[in-house]
Amino acid sequence: MKKKIFAIFLALRSLTLFVRCSKKAPEKGIFLKVNGDGVYRISIGTDSFESNIINADSSVIKKGEQIELVADTSEILKDSAKTEYAVSVYDTNDDLICKKYFVLTKDDALVIHELNGDELSGGKESDKNGELTVNCVFLDDSEKSEAVLSKAVILNENNEDYSQCVCVNISQKVKTFEYYSLVCDVEDNGDIKVIEKTLLAAAKKVPQMKNVVFYGELGETLPTKGFSFTTADGNTHNYYVMLSGKDGSAVLTEYK
């Protein structure tokens, strides 16, 4: 009987020791749940902190996996009541899938962001997401261009003899993207005026950081091709693209 009681005592004692030695979960942290495919590297950073999470065995991060970006946010916030941080997600080619800015405050508990396809959600978005940048480049027959094309929104086929492959990247999600043929003239003050535009192709929605590609013959003296898009705030932006007379690169100009 004494042996049995002693055995129970030892069992309870070992259970107590196990509980005491167990690591307490952090009260505040940042996680990313990967619901999309093809994620390889995740970066999180502020002005004073940066961390990269790279899959150790050189394979993609599994769909449905939850990644710990920051174990305890108190270290990031120790000198301020709130801070802005950016989460960037890259694929196996180390190309950026998406990037988004968020605000972290001392009142926040565990924050879990989710990657759904090409878009990040969750947490309180920063005002930095309102900044609009538009970039334009020409794609060629290189492997790097082929990799971009494989993931881009393609608006039309290459059906012109001397067409350029134009790749546009917009920093925000776009409700509509329209590609036009333009008729332009030069005003007395030297400014280029768009007189007429004809719709050639369109996309109803373009995710944030997604490339849009269209083909067409471009003007060097006057623009012959352009595009417009509408952002989430309802504003429409118009651009025309031309060949640079100096180096043959893409020249992008916004017009009203």
C-alpha cells in the first residue's frame, strides 16, 4: 500500500515539474498563415528591425502552414506606443508576390495575417498602403522576362509586327485596368494632348503587386498606346507609354 501511495506521489510530482518547465506562450506576437501556393521567403521589417523567414530545405512553404514572424512584439514596441511594419512574401524565384504595411500598437494581442493567393489580409493596415506607384518596363526573350510573364495578367496577344511587350506594375489593388489605342496631337505650348482613345483590352480586377502585360506598337514622337485603371478609392488614373529616343526604354507619363 505504501509503495502504491509513493508511486502516485512520484507521478504527481513529475507532472508538476513538467508544467513548471513548460514554455509559456507569448502574449503578443505576429504570425502569417499561408493559404496560397508557392511561398518560399517571408520578410517582416520596421525602421529598426528586420527578419527573413526562409524555408530551410529549399522547398515551398506548405499551404496551410502558420509561420511565426515575431515571437514577442514588446521588443519592437519598447521605445514607442505604436510602429509601422511591412510584411513581404516571395516565391521560389525570389520574386515579390505581395507586400503590405500594417500598424502595431501596444494594445494589440497576437496578430495573425493570412495570405490568400496574392493578397495579405488581417491586422490594421497602415496609411502607407495608400501610396500609389506605377512602373513600366519592356520584356524580352530572357528567362527573367519569361518568369514575369508566367505570373502576369496578360491583356492581349502579340498581333502587331513591331510590337513591344509592355509590363506595368501598380502598387495597389486595381478594380479595372483598360488598355487603349491613342490618337494624340501637340498643343501650342508643346504639351501632348490625347484626342481619341479606343479600347483594345481590359481586366476587371488586378491584385496588389501583380504585373499587367500588353503588346503593341508604341510611338516615339507621339504616344499611340496607353492605359487607365481605377483604384479602390474610386479614382481613375490615365497613362500613355512611349519609346525613349535615347535608349529605347519605356517612358511612362500620366495625363488628365
